Amino acid sequence: MRRVDLKMLEKIDYHIRNKNTGNPVEFAKKVGLSRSGLFLYLSYIRNDLNKSVIYNRFKETYFYQNNQGLEITRKWLYLYQNN
């Protein structure tokens, strides 16, 4: 994934941290993406940011292994908004 919307990444991270994503279709709707778009972001988080995001089928939610969420700083958001 080349272009990443930091605000979208922040939304996705928020739901994963709170373990209230729902299944992939519900999660995509919550953050305003298509299912395939969501999977692109999850792939980016897993492969490019090296975070372990796991889906629990019984609880129907995604979560970070070892609670290792993203650290999206205000600096990142400032740089994003000014580009």
C-alpha cells in the first residue's frame, strides 16, 4: 500500500485497541471503507508497520497481540494535514 490516510489509520487503530471492531464487514462500515479497502489497511499495519493484528472469530473482533497498538503522534497528523 503506497498511500496511507493517517486519519483512517487512527480510526482503525482506535477500534482495534478497544476491541470493538465486529466482523470485517461491520468494521469496514464503521470506518467508512470497503471490505477490501479495510484488508489493505490491515495488511499495511501487519506487514509495513510490523504489528500483530489478530481476528478472534468467537468474539468477532480484531485485537493487537500484546496490546502493541500504533503510535500515531500529533507530529504525524500535523505533517499529514500540511501536505
